[in-house]
Amino acid sequence: MGAQAGLRYAARGRRASKATEARPLSRRRLLLRAAGLSAAVAAAGLSGRLSANPLGKPIGIQLWTVNDALKADPAGTLNQLARIGFREVESAGFAGLTPQQFRRLLDDAGLVCPSAHLGFDLDNLDATFAAAHALGASYATSSSLLDTVGKFLATKPGWKSGMSLEEAQRTAEVANRIGAAARRAGLKFALHNHDREFVDLGNGTVGYGVLWRETDPALVQFEIDCGWMVFAGRSPLDYFRRYPGRIPLIHVKDFLPKQNPGAAPTTESMRGAELGRGVVDYRPIFAAAKRAGLEHYFAEQEGPFARMSELEAAQVAYDYLHSID
């Protein structure tokens, strides 16, 4: 018996007529009444435990996690994520639909999209911001500005190359420009990381540090991908302590142990793992994120999905996040 059914059963017992109250209750009726109350109490306690999301905020998922499932069945996949318990998503494309069509599917599933991963063409930022507004997003977020910034460099960098000093400086300039335009459009701009930003440039300098120093805090926020950061040998805790208020978003990602623990960033491919089944301990990360003003967090898993399907991995991620107090 569910909590509401049990409580209704108990309430009916309390509202019994005086004539009924005057009659002695049979042992069977006493047992039935006790069973109803016990079920209600147990169900209410379970409900309280299930609602204890990390930081008291809705659990979100980066839709790249279910990219193949989403392309095959957009509506069905979003509805399944809602049934699992997710309440927020971060977009990663629109599964062949327009932003407006995708928004309708989100609404139908009862999901909201506070952050959208979008492409940023400096000659057509209005279209990017229109897509963010159509989704109902507050954050227009860049997964990477590599393609955008590459147009300004003599040699376009690749995903397996480290972020050079010149690329980092150009990226900061472009991020400030996008951030200013986003603010005029009533949005906030956030920049996401991979591992290539952490290649050592000498004297302990990394491109990611340049991004923090040379971007305007009023214009550029950061979305820390905790999995990629740890994979690169860095700690999200350091950034939460150093830059409170500038990290409104994070990706909650895990990976299997490195085959070469001493490998430099970009020299080894990440082998994604289901949350809680890899090497990243998220309890201290969430504690630090709370103090730093985190607003939204999104579970994400890198493929290939060799051990289970994308949606099964999403269920594991949701259950893991529920286990964090």
C-alpha cells in the first residue's frame, strides 16, 4: 500500500462515527488498521529519503550521455529520463529537431533545460542565443571554443593537441566577446573544459589558468567537467576554493583507472565508467561546490557503452547521485 493510500485508510478510521467507535474492534480490524498506519509511515519515510538530492537541487543529466538513444527516439528517451527521476537536462544538440520542437518534448516530459551546449559562430550569435531562449535556458554554454578560435590561429589545433598559450589567450578574448553579447541577450555564458586545457606549457603554466585570469568574471562563468579535470591530474577542489561564485555548473563524470597513471593530458583516451564505479569520489567535490555557489549539476558518461546501454547507465548515475548526502 502506498503512502497516500495508507494515510487515507487511517483517516477513514479516525473519521468513524461515534456509534462505530463505541463498538469494540475485532482483532482482525485492529490488525488491518495497524497495517495501514505502518505502511503509511514506512512509505513516507522512504519518500523523504528519496527526495534527499545532493545540495537540495534537482538531479540533472547532460544529454550527450544518451545521444544515440535520443537520436533514435527523442520523445521516448526524454520520457524515460523523467521516469528515472531526472528533472533537469543540459542539451547537446536537438536530435534533428528545431529548438522549439525539442522544447515541446522537454515540456511534455516534465524536464527543464537550464543550460544548453551550443555552437558559437561569432557572425551569428543571435541565432545561438535564440536557441537558448527557445529551450528556456539561462546559460548558453560552450563545450569547446576550439573551432571558433581556430579561425584566428595560423594552425588550427586538434583535440589531441594541448592548448597553447596563444590559443588560451585567443580563447579568453573570444569568451569575453561572447559573454558580453550573451549578457545583452539576457543570458549568461559558461565555458566547459576537457583535458587538453591542462597540458603543461612550462613553469607550471596551463592554458586553463590563462582562461581564468584573462576572462572577465562579469561576463564569463565556468562549467567544470570534473571527470576530465581529474583525468588530467587536476583537482576540482582547488578551483572551487579559488574561484567561488564563478562555477555555477559542473559535469559529474567518472572513468576507469588510467592504463598509464603518469600519462600527460591528451596522450591517453578516457575510458568512461558509470558514476560510482570509476575513480572519482564526488562527496568532497559536492561539499566544496556547495560552498562555492554551485547552481546546477549534470551527470554525464563518455562512451563507448560496452557494459550496459546508455539509459541503463543513466539509471546508475541517478542512483549514485541519490546516495550522496
